[in-house]
Amino acid sequence: MNDLIPLVNKLQDVFNTIGSESIDLPQIVVVGSQSSGKSSVLETIVQRDFLPRGNGVVTRRPLVLQLVNTHTGISSMDETSAKNADYAEFLHLPHKQFLDFDEVRKEIESETARVAGQNKAISRTPIHLKIFSKNVLNLTLVDLPGVTKIPVGDQPTDIEKQTRNLILDYIHKPNSVILAVSPANVDLANSDSLKLARQVDPQAKRTIGVLTKLDLMDAGTNALDVLSGRAYPLKLGFVGVVNRSQADIQSNKPMADAFKSETVFFENHPAYRAIAHRCGTTFLAKTLNTILMNHIRDKLPDIKAKLNSLIGQTQQELSSYGDPTFTGKAHRGSMILQLLTRFASDFVAAIDGTSAEISTKELCGGARIYYIFNNIFGSALDSVNPCENLTNQDIRIAIRNSTGPRPSLFVPEIAFELLVKPQIKLLEPPSLRCVELAYEELVKICHTCGRKDLARFPRFHAKLIEVVSDLLRERLGPTSDYVESLIAIQRSYINTNHPDFIGGGGAMSQLERTSQRKKPEVDRTRRVSTVNMTLNGPSSSPVEAGEKSLTNAVSSLSVHPAEKSRERESSTHLHPSSNGITTNGAHSGPNAPNKDMFLNYFFGAQSQRSGGRSSHPENRPAGLSQDVAKEMIMPKTVLDGESLAHDRRHDHMTESDEVSHPIEREDMETQLIRSLITSYFNITRKSIQDLVPKAVMHLLVNYSRESVQTRLVASLYKEELFDDMLQEDDSLSAERAKCKAMLDVFKNAFSIINDAM
């Protein structure tokens, strides 16, 4: 039982060697306000003057004080120390013994100033002091800075907050016993120490109160209710003490005389005479010794369980750093192969989706590649418009350019091929982007493989990433070239016999169905246009044409269009020179050319617009001189790059010519070409959407997946590279050494507790 406190002291010494606070060891924490008598209580317990004294904040760093009774025999104490009895040791000055306690005080002051500075500031770094004496009981005490209210001198403005936070950090630990020191000449309701203790120990189970300065209370007053536990009940109770006065300290009153004076005070005081045996410094030391031993006994099983858990955790952490003995020359080759194989396996598993560390936050590896193929690439292809950047003007010019000087009976196939090939080219950028995204994902997989296993060998890890990146980069070029060739193949031969292609007949049927819905309105427009031309002539102004059409519309519309067409055709062939012609060359009479004829619509509708459709200009009626002029102007206009709309504004065409059948035929040809382009483009898009992912998988993903280990072994399994690749990271080596030292400490502490129990 008496060995429990030395046991905790040993544990504390063991943990202090590594500066670890992993274990909350049982200890007594001394708390009190400034000038409450804390230092005097500790010096009376130790029976030595060793603590700094002065005005203001004197204790500015926590002082961990271990009291060791020399009667139990201390192995570290030599014969000289045994003869001289009392001596002290500091943790920051190992193997140095202080026999003069004035030197102990000076060392505490200098060490405090070294860390906390000269400006009365406080520090959290503790000072560890061990005192060996035959006059002390085994105790572990922590003296903390006193609670202060107002900054003095050059102290920080938040000195009160700093002090309170420091005290709370120590007393909130469940294994700490709180020694709350309060002066008896101040109302207990204003005690800072009891107030802080209640915050962390509301049931007062681990708080013991100490009343100082009982001899300085006003005459006729006493603290009997407090010492009896009636005023403020504590489970561990209150103990009253009488310390040396400032005059006694300055006169160096011996400790033995101070003990006698304290005993006489309690035995002769009328209020404290009955409880004198439970008052005084001697009783306080015995009480603290008993409380600490019982506290250690109660907490020791928990400490042992905590140590056992820490040993397991530390061993696991140490194993993650790897065994340095395995990196010797005899094992380097096998380690390199093992790490290469593990890295390649992680790479393949990430692609296949069989990795043990699959993320649940985002898509990665093979799942990300699948998403690229089916979502990103598919959406990119679907967003491409089959007729993007292709206007009606472009289609009409392509049709005319593809016929050359010859007239076209049907829509030329060359124009379709000429227009569809650039549209297929639009599928190339998203296809190449698909290759790039798959490549980037493979590079990302490469960087995430083997992080834990290779963390201790950063150079080796960098070499592995470099080799795999080179392999992926080598495959990126052929894959991109093949994808480009897929687009080129589609453009090299336009297969109009594809079973899914709509064809000319299908496109014409679609147009016919569309035109049938618009036919009534179109027929009415044609009849009104024909009547206007018949009544007014092409040179009439729009106003005159409107007036004449009002007077002759009924008679003109009463004749059947087919009969009028046959009549005009026969009249034209029988009497080519008898057409009614006005002085300005305009058509007049009922024999004007009819543009509604079926054959004329499909085979000769553009004879008045595209030049060379009539055999000789002199065989034309004189009223067609403007059309002849247009035939001469049109090629020049097209070559000069001007738009057809611009030509139409500059040509001397009448309103009836602008709504004539050649313009309508061009619109139908344009729609026909658009239908064919859209149909063939959709076929090509489906093919590309199917072929590009297959090409990427075959040429890039699967090739890299199957050849990664072979490439790694061929590039890195070279003995001259072993030393460089197996060079450990300096920080990791330091972490492993620290972890190993901590594991040794935990094992040592565990064995100490086992031996004690």
C-alpha cells in the first residue's frame, strides 16, 4: 500500500522522459488565490524553504513536486546524499543534486524566467522537482499560479483568463485531487479556489479544503463551522493550518518551532480545542498521503487498462511505419518486388473496382471511366447539332457549285457529300476529349496507389508514379490517333446505302408530307401571283398590280389552271413571235410563261435564274431580257462573295419573280439536304459513340492494366537503384523513433503496475 505513491512517481518519471501526457496519473493539484498561503502550506509540508517569494505573481509556471521519503531506500541516492539526508533534483538537470535549498529556489526562479520571461507572464510548461527527505511523506503535488484579478506592471491584460484556463486544464482531469486553499480571514463565499473546484467537481468528491491564516481572524470570530463541514460540506473535509508569518520567515524561524507554535495554537484556542487533533500541517500531510494512496488504488485498474489500449494502438502505428531491419541488403530485392507487385495490384484493383479502399464520397477508378464514357462523352455527342454552322445560304451555294455550268435535274449527290463531311468532323473534339479524360483518371489512380505502403519511401513512390505515367503517356498518342482515324474513316466514304439511312425517297416523302399540310395556302399564293402577272405584267408597280387584280380577279380565277397552262403552252409553241410586248419589253396578255407546270417545276424551274438553261438567248421572248441580264450577273456576284439576298436586291427582278417557283424549289432542296445530313449524321454519331469507348478501353485502359507490372519490373528492378529508392523519409524515421520510444515507455509502465499489483 505504501508503495503506491512511489509507483506513480516512477510512472510520472517514465512519461516525463518522452514528454507524454497520454496517461492521467493521480496527483494533488494545489489551487488558491494570490497570497492565500499556498506556498507556505507546501513549504511547511516539505519542512524546507525552497519556493520563491515576493510581491505579485510569484509562481508563474506549474511546479510538479514529488516528495520521496528516504526511509524506504532510494536506489539513486548515493552514500554522501544519505548522510546529508535531504536533497533535490530537477528533471531538466538530470544527475545533479541540490543539497542547498536556497539554490533550489534560485533555480526555480531562473528556470521560470527562462521560459516565461521577466514580465510576470505565466507559462504552461511545468517544472519538475523531486525532493528526497526522511521528514516527508510520499506525495505528488502540483503547485499552480495563484488566481489574480488585475494585471500588475507589464503583465498581460488577460492574465486572469490565462491563469484560470491553466488551473482548469489541471483540475478537470478525473484523476486529480483538488487541494483548495482559502484564507480564513476572508469570507468563504468569495473563495476563488472553491469556486473553480465546484466547476469541475460539482459533487465535491475529490476536493479537500485547507483554511490558512486562522490566527489572523478578527477577535471573537472563528471558522469552526467551516472546519466541521457545516458551512460548506466537502467529502474529503477541511483542514485548518497556521503558517509562519512574514516576520517569522524573515527571521528564519525554524520549522520545528513553527510546528510547536501551530500545535499550541490549536490546543489552547477555545473554539478549535476539540478538533485540534484534526488540524495542523502534520495532520494535513498524513491526510493527503492517505487520500492520494486511496485515489491511486481506485484508479490503478483504469490506468492499467488504458496502458494496455495504448500499447496496442502504438504497436499498430509502429507497424505502419515498417520495420527498418527489413531494408537490409539481404532483403532489398524481395522488398522491391513486393512493393512493385502491391502497387500494380492496387492499380488494377482500382480500375476493376475491387479495391479494399473504395471511396463512398465520389466516383473513382473504373467507375469514373464508365461515367466518362456514358455520361460525359454521350452528353457531349448529343449536344452536337447535325447542321451546326450550316445556313440555308451555305446549302444553296453548295448545290449550285456542285453542278458547275450544267443544269441539275435533281438534287446533286455531290452537294450532300460536300456538306456532310464537315459536320462529321464536329464529332472529333468530344471524342478526343473523352480520351483525355480517361487518361487523366488513370493518372489520378496511379497517384493514389500504394500511399500507405510507400509512405516511408518517397523516392521509390515517385519512381513508380513516373514509370506508370510514362506508360500512360505512351498510350495516349496512339489512342488519340486511332480516334482521329475513326472520324477520318467515317468521312472518307459516305455510305448512302446504310440500312438506317433515310435516303432521297424517304427525305422526299417527309417533305411531301410537310408540304401537304401547307399546300392550300401555297396554292392560293400561286394563283394570286399568276393573276397579278397576267393582268399587270412584270413591270407594273405593286400599286397598279393591286388595282388591276381587283378588277380582273374573278374572270382570271374562273379559268381552270390546267386549261390555262395547256393554252399558253400551245400558244407559245405555235406563235413564238406574237406575244404581247409593251414598249418597255414587259410581258402582257395571257401568254406569259407558266411556272406551275409539274415538269417545269422539277426540270426547268431555274432556267430563268442560273444561266445556260435556254439554248439561245435570241430564241427567248423579248420580255425575258431582264432574266438574261440576271444570268450574266449571277456568276460574277457569286464569285465576288456577295450574298444572294444582296444580288436579289440589286437585280431588276419584279415582286412576282421573288416569289416564283425557282426560290421555292431552292427551299425544298435545302430542306431535303438538311434531312439527309441529319439522318446520316445520327448514324455516324451512334457509331462513334460505340467505337470510341471501345478504342479507349482496348488501346489505353486494358493495355496499361495488363502491362503495368511488367513495365515496373523492367524499369525499376535494378540493383543500382535499390539504395536510392529505399531511402526513408527523415520525418518518417523520426516519427517511428518517437513511436518506438513511446511504446517502450508504455510497456515499462505496464510492467511496473503489474509488479505492484
